[in-house]
Amino acid sequence: MRFSGKTAIVTGGFSGIGEAIAQALVREGAEVVAADISASETTLSGGGILPLHTDVADPASVAALVAAAREKFGRIDYLVTSAGIGHDISFLETPLAEFDRMVAINLRGTFLTAQAVAREMVKAGGGAIVTIGSVSGLRGNIGRAAYGATKGGVGVLTQVMATELAASGVRVNCLAPGPVETPLVARMHDAATRAAWARVTPMHRYAAPEEIASAACFLLSAEASFITGHILVVDGGFLGAGLAERG
């Protein structure tokens, strides 16, 4: 129960990695606001999770999210910015509208939610933020021109936030997952892509969302009290591999 008496906001908290993180935080005692564009006024809350319809690319929607969390719980101890979209499309074929959409949700959305919540954390004297990047923000993976650019931006944004907020007691770290079994990845990865990822990843499999959630909980917890500005890669060895096999 590392998070007993604490309150967290998890964007994208209704699916994939965000949902797994929200549930993991609740299991360890936290009250969680699951901010998701798919949530509605009729969405039922329960089990320590409060659903809230949020468009992370809209400043007014983000402001309403923060105000609702503050009103309901009186504090915001943790933030995880998991809301995001992806598309597997080559650089030369990427439409401007698709690029702009990914920037708006993946990068602008991370900036808006982190800035709004960090302001509350600074007033309260501390907190912890985990952003969700990707190995595609650290390597030039094919088909990831827009997605990789936004996730690379998330990584650098995380480091800037960590540097500027450290004196206020706010830690900021980034998770960079490799392939994960989520609805988003199911839409992005066809059979050939899945086979390629499994082949070049030393552990030869995709992660379960719960494995990413465990890493997020560590970075949020007091166990990571001297860790900030770090990009933690959770990828089954993908980035670390050189010559992984012969033949």
C-alpha cells in the first residue's frame, strides 16, 4: 500500500497502459482520477477510480480536470500522462493533419496536463510525475515519423520539467516502453510488424500493460525518491541489443 492516502491523475486511464497504471495505483491504496476522452457523464466510477471526460489537447478541459481533482480530493500527489495516439505510416506518406493530430495529443497534451498539475504540486510542496514516451522516441523506427517525433519531444520535455521543478520537490520521469499488448498497438501492428518486433527484441515478446504499470509505480513511489529527469526504458532489451543472434 505504497500510495495509501494519495491522489493520482492518470490521463488515458481507460485503456492500455493508462488503465493498467490506474488499477495498479488503486490496488496500492491511491485514489485515482482516470482522465480519458472516452469517459462520459454516465461512466460509472468505482473501486477507487473516478472517471472524468478530458481532452488533453484542450486547455479548458485540462483546467476542468485539475479543478475537479482538487475539489474532490483536496490534493494531487501524482500524475501519469498516458493519453496518446499512434499510427504506423511512412515519413513520405504522413499527412500534415495526422502529424498535427499526434503533436496535439501526445506532446501538447503532455505539456498541458503536466504544467497544470505541476503548478498545484509546487503550491503543495511536492509531487511526482511520470510521462509516457516510447522507444520510438529514442530510435528511428520505421513508420514512426510523427509518433516518434512526439515521443522524443516528451522525453526532452520531461528532462526540462525535472530540472526546473526539482527545487520545488516535484520529481518528473519518463517511461519509454517497447512493444506492449494494448488496443493501440493492436491497431498499429500487423502480423509482419509483430513478427519483426518479436525477432529483434531479446525477450522475443511484447510486454503486458501490467509490466509497464509496475515500472510507473516504482517511479512514482518513495523508492525512487532520488530519481528525476530519467528516461526508463522498458522494452525487453530492444534498445540494448547489438548482435542478438546468429543465423
